[in-house]
Amino acid sequence: MNFIRCKLSASLAWLLLTVLSGVSAGKVNKHKPWIETTYHGIVTENDITVLLDPPLIALDKDAPLRYAGEICGFRIHGQNVPFEAVVVDKTTGEGVIRSIEKMDCELQKEYTFTIQAYDCGEGPDGGNMKKSHKANVHIQVNDVNEYSPVFKEKSYKATIIEGKNYDSILRVEAIDADCSPQFSQICSYEIVTPDVPFTIDKDGYIKSSEKINYGKDRQYKLAVTAYDCGKKRSTEDVLVKINIKPTCKPGWQGWSKRIEYEPGTGSLALFPSMHLETCDEPITSIEATVELETSHIGKGCDRDTYSEKSLHRLCGASSGTVDLLPSPSSITNWTVGLPTDNGHDSDQVFEFNGTQAVKIPEGVLTTNLKEPFTISVWMRHGPGSSVHGEKETVLCNSDKREMNRHHYSLYVHNCRLVFLFRQTPSENENFRPAEFHWKLDQACDKEWHHYVLNVDIPTVALYVDGVSYDPFLVTEDYPLHQSKIETQLVVGACWQGGEFRMTQFFQGNLAGLMIRTGKIESKKVIDCLYTCKEGLDLLDSENLDKGVMVHFNPTQSVVSMEGDDIENFDRSMQHVSYLNSRQFPTPGIRRLKITTTVKCFNEETCITVPDVEGYVMVLQPDEPKISLSGIDHFARAASEFESNEGVPLFPELKIVSTITREVEPEGEDEDEPTVQESMVSEEIMHNLDTCEVSVLGDELNAEQESFEVDQSQLRQRGMEMSNSSTGMTITGVDTMANYEEMLHLIRYRNWNSESLFERKFKLVCSELNGRYASNEFKVEVNVIHTANPVEHPNHVLAQPQFVHPVHHASVDLSGHNLANPHPSSVVPSAATIVIVVCVSFLVFMIILGVFRIRAAHQRTMRDQENGKENEMDWDDSALTITVNPMETYEDQHSSEDEEEEEEEESEEGDEEDDITSAESESSEEEEGEQEDQQNVNRQQQLEWDDSTLTY
């Protein structure tokens, strides 16, 4: 029995094990629960229920199996998440999320966490439980209008002046602690106090509804409340006090609208007695800007008006600069046809109207520019034709014939500055930078600007008014093909060689177009070229109060000040001055404008200070009178003209400059009558920049005559010389003394002077590019021809020494340094005798005419006084003139020609008053001696028959 019992127990155990093994092999819980990937929920303040979208439902494919197909719970993942997830129905998998603490929107508006569902496993113990994926849950806390608006300040104060309407007196501002825009924003304000002349807008700005009268009420107290957008009113109203002040006009006082500036007086205080009236407002900060308007003067302001080439030299630029738009002269004559400013008070500029251009003569500039090089120009250009897409060329170098290739050019296109530079042919035919574009407002604003292009391929640096600009576009191109075609350089347009016409005309103003080869300009030189000679300054700036901040713009045309103390600010404004460092500034008006901003304790503009507008009147400077004087008529031997040294033209030249000023008499008594002011001349020193020697009469013949000057002396002084067939010009800014020395060195040579008897020259010096010019100093040089005696074997064929053909005679019509071909002979020429007689006759006739007029007048007076005869009466009825019949036709013809020349010389005598008396007396003595010695032997003189004259 025990054996059977044991065997039965073993069988039951095996059966149970078999059943359990079968269940395990069946895998009852096969699937994981499933939920949505994202849930959005809303929970309201003071509530715990979360409304989810979509609803929280978990599904399991093992349903409807018990446990395996049921949802036992949800698990929330995240830190400090104040929510829990609860299963509502295990079978359907429905659940809810609710807060475990009170929600406060003001503390946190949103929550984000993840949630996961899990089933009940395979039995009550939850064995083999499966979890779903994690889903994101976003919950937003809805606001409840639980807070009332609260004003930022406990009270507000403001002060206004009677008789004015204020659009904004002050602003009250309230805030709301609610978190939502609906309940946290303030939608309106309201003045609770009735019957007050003020209103308030939705932003809290209080303004007057009528003009306030100080006599009616000196202070208003207003109660103001606020409403949020949920119509909830502030729990406490705020008190606003508005004080009324009698009329007071804030602004600058103690200034003059017109301020006169006398040239050469240095800095002039513009506002020496100025002070700011603030009407007792509690000022916390003052900001003022003083602006000097000079855009109408010259090229933006007053600058030295020397030629651009001279300015480059003064600023330290090395030699090699070529001026393509020089002032018109006998040498630089290609700009003669261009319209200019027609004046020399300021810079000379050239106007291009869209139909004009100038061709630069050959030799002025090297045709093919070598890198590096610099192009600089002053330009004023408006929108013009650029708006229509047409190019406006400033400078262009193109083929002279056959083709229209542009080698290099500078032009404006659609208010963009473009520089084209095509490379010359080389072994390397690769693409290289060829066109550089800059988009500039300055190119079309109708104002003067200074442009400098430093070209060092592959880069091109542009400076506009001293400020660097990078190109926004750079295009590349192949180098030009090799060609033997010459090029044409044009300013103001571009030459189309294939069509033989100009195109792409420029419309605007240009000045100072310079090209400098071999080297680019430094930033220091560029700044120097743009620097103004006038601007604002501060007198005694070292002693100004440190509490006032002062700032100048680069051109010193604007000064800005900022401070918080009125007295210190007034003193600083009184030190603002105008300075023009030019010796001869451009006269005219420079407008002034002061803009002021004043702030009070609430950092708002409490008072309005009117702008101050006035002007500085720069008076006309005392114009210098530049006088040239020296020997203006002399004679030299022909051998001196033919020598290597030549003849000095201005050996004793003096340059003097004077100004004339009015001087009031000293010690004038008020009781005495006013004494007229006297004019006093005062000698001054200043620079010169040009002296031009012109040839009067025939132009220079380069094959036999020239001007000579020491080139080393010119280079030492930084001067330059240019020659032409009409004369020579020395340029460069230097002192009058140095110009004197250089003019003393100018010599005239003529190495074939046989046919030369005289040469006339004219010298003119000027300052500031022709603004002030000297008198025309004319010099006449006579050539003394000396004939050496020659032995003649046949005396019949030999010409007597005292007989001289007319074409060999050297005659000085002014009577100076007469030359005799035979120095040893004392016999004067026939022409000399004829001249003396004719001059004597002319003088006699003049005296005779004067006496006749006087006698006629006396005779009239005598008739009126009962026939009294107190004056001598001439009876010239029997006056006869006997002419020597032996006078030859040649002498008559020579006498007539010499008489005509003598009359021309007498007409020019008024302009040649500087002839030295010593030379004149010496010449007259020589004539007298020759006349006395030959009077007996010469029978071809005019004789007077005065036997019938009565006295």
C-alpha cells in the first residue's frame, strides 16, 4: 500500500509539472500596451483636473484576457512633476491626469513630462508585466483673474506752465500680477476726480484738455485708477499732483544772430554771454549740438585754393603728380572751353553739362599707367542720367582709332562708382581683376566729396572723404590683346575710336583730377587733402569743467556737449569758437544751429528748448596788392644773348605785397567834429604759387631761342617749370623771397640774334590759384649789334662808314642804349636825326596848340571886359614851314615809320612808368652830343622859317 501510495503521489506531481509546463509554453501576455505619442492638456488655477487632448486611453492586444489584456496603471517620468495619472477602467484602459497640488500660473505657466502605461501581467501578482512606449505630455495652466492692477509709484508729480496745451504732461503706469495677457495687461486708465481740465489715454499719458490758468488754480490733485483687460479695477487709486507755473520761456539767451569774423584774428568766441534758461526745472542732464554749415563754401568747406598739384606737394606727396584739370593758361589750355565758377574767392571747379568733355594732350600723362598709381578727384554729382542706367564717365583712356576698347576708366553708373582697369598683354593670359564696383550714397547726393583710388592690382582701395570703402563687386577679365593703336585720354566722357565720337558724358562738377604714378598715397596725405581750414574750436579747453563731455566730428563742423550742471554747461558753451586758419579766407555766411535736449529727474524731456539759428559772417579779407618792379628796359650786346648763360630778364626784380586798411585817428574827442578815417598801406608777407613769363609778339622759335633756369634750384624749392612757345610758367607754393630768387635766375638765350633787334616779355605772379594776381610787369630787351671793320681792297666798292642802310640800323624808340654799328664813329645815323627833328616838331606843335587855345580864351575874356588886352595874341596866318628838298625818299619813308612807332611808344608810356631815370638821362645826353657834332654837316634836317612869326 505504501508503495502504491508513493507511486500515485509521484504521478500527480508529474501531471502537475506537465500542466505548468504547458501553460508556460503558451505565453499568455504576448503584447505591450499602446498609447498616443503626444498629449496636450489644460488645467485651470485652483483646479486639479487636467483636460487632455486626446483622452488618455491605453490599448492592449492581449484583451480580453484577464490580467494580460488589462491596464493596471500609468507611470509619469520627470522631476518635480506635480501631476499623477490614475486608471479609471482597467478593461478599457481609460485614465486621467490630475494635479497633486494647487496650480499657480504666476509661478509656472507650462509643464512637460512623459507618461507610460503598463498591463497587469499574467496574474494577480503582476508577473511578466509589459510597458508601453513613453508619450510626451504638455500641460498649460490657465490663468484666473485673481490680481488687481497696482500702480508702480505711490504718487506722481508734474509741473506745467500756464497758457500752454500739453499733449503729454506725465505718464502713470500700473502693472498686474496675473500671468495671462488677458488679465495681466492694463487696458485703460481713468481720472476719477471730476471736473478737471485733464484727460488720460489708455497708455496712461495725462494731457491737458484746455489752457491752464495760473490765477485760477496753482495745483491740481487727480485720483487715477486702472483696469486690466478682464475689467478688474485697481484696489487703490493713485494720486497725481500737477503744479502750475507762471509763463516762462526756456531757451538760450544772450546770443547774437549775426557774428562777424575778421580774417586773421584767430579763434572767435561765438557765444561769450550765452546762458540757458530752464525756468527752474529740476534738470538732470543737458545735451547740446552746435553745427556749422559750410557745404556751400568751396568743396564742402573753406580749404586752401592752391592748385591741386600744389596741395599734394604741401601735404607731403612726392613728385610725379599730374593735374588733368589745371587752371586755364597759355601752357595748360585744354580746359579753356569748360565752364568754371568764374571766380577766385574759392576753389576753381569745372562744370560738365552732359555734352562737354576735354581731350588731354599727348605727353601730359603716360599712356599706359604702371602699377601702382593713385587717382584723386573732387566730384559733385546728382542722380542725373544715372537713374536711367547710362554711364557717366569721369576719366577714360580708350583706343584713338579703329576700335572702342577702354583701357582704363572711372565712371558713375546707377549711383555706383566703377573703376575699370584692363591689364596690358603679358605672358600670363589668365583672368585678372578688371572692374571694381562701389555702391555709394555720396555718388548721387549733389554734395562735394573727395575720392581717392589707390590702385595696386589685384586690389584697389577707395577713400571717400578720408574713409575707406571696400568694393561690393569685383569682376575679372582677360588682358587686352596686343595692339599698336594709340590711346586717347578724355575727361568728362569716353572717346569711341571706331566711331570717332564722344559718348558716356558726365553731368556734374569736377575739380582737382590728379594721377600719381609709381606710388600710392598714404592715409596721412589723404587726410591732409580733405582737411578743412575752418571749423569749430574750444577756447581755453584745458580749463573747462571735466563734468562736461565734449565731442567733435572729424571735420570739426559739429561739436556735441553733454553735462548735468547748468552753470558748467553755460561756461562750456561760452568757450565754443569759430576758427579759420586761412590767411585769405572765403568771405560769406556760415550758418550756425544749436539743438538742445534737456531731461529732468524722471528721464523725460521736461522742457523744450528752441533751436538757435544764426550765422557767422566772414568778412572780405584785405586783398593784397602784389607789385612787381625792376628794370623794364635795357640793351645788351648780341654776344651775351648767344652765350651759354644768356641774358637775365629780371635781374633786379622786386616783389612786394601790400594791403590798405582804414585807421581811425587817435585821441579823438567826443566834442570835436568827427575826423575822417585815413587809409594806410601795410606791407605783408604771403606765399605765391605761380609766376608766368609770356612772350609779347612772335612766339619763341625753339630752333634759335629759349628760356634757361637752374633746374636744381627749382627742385630744391619744390617748384616746377613748364615751357611752351608762348612762354614759361613756374608753379609751386613758396614765399615771395624765394620766387624773387628764382625769377632772378631766368635767362633768355638766342643763339642766332643777327636778325633780332628787340624782344618784349610780360611777367605776372599770382597767389591762391589766381585769386590774387600782380600787375603785368613788361620788360623790353634790345640787342646791340657791333660790326667789326673790314679792309676792302677796292675802295670804290667799299661802303663809307658814315653811310648806313636802314635795315642795319638799330633804333631804340624809347631813347635808351642806342647802338652804333661802328663804335669808333661819332656820326649818328640819318634815322636818329630824323627822329630827333620829328619829336621836336611834335613838341613844338603841341605847345603852339596850347598857346592858341589859351589865347582864344583870353581874347574872349578881353572882349567881355571892354576890350582890355592883358594877354599876348598869336597871329599865325603867316606861319610857314620849309622842308629841305634834299631829303631823300628813303629818309622820308624811314621818318614816317619811325614817327608811327614813336606814337605807339608814347601811348604805352603810361604803362611803363618804372623806367629808371638814370638810363633816361644817359640816353638823352648821348643823343644831345651826337646832335651837336653832326648839326653842321647834316643837311637833311627839317628847318623852321620863323621870320614871319609875330609876338
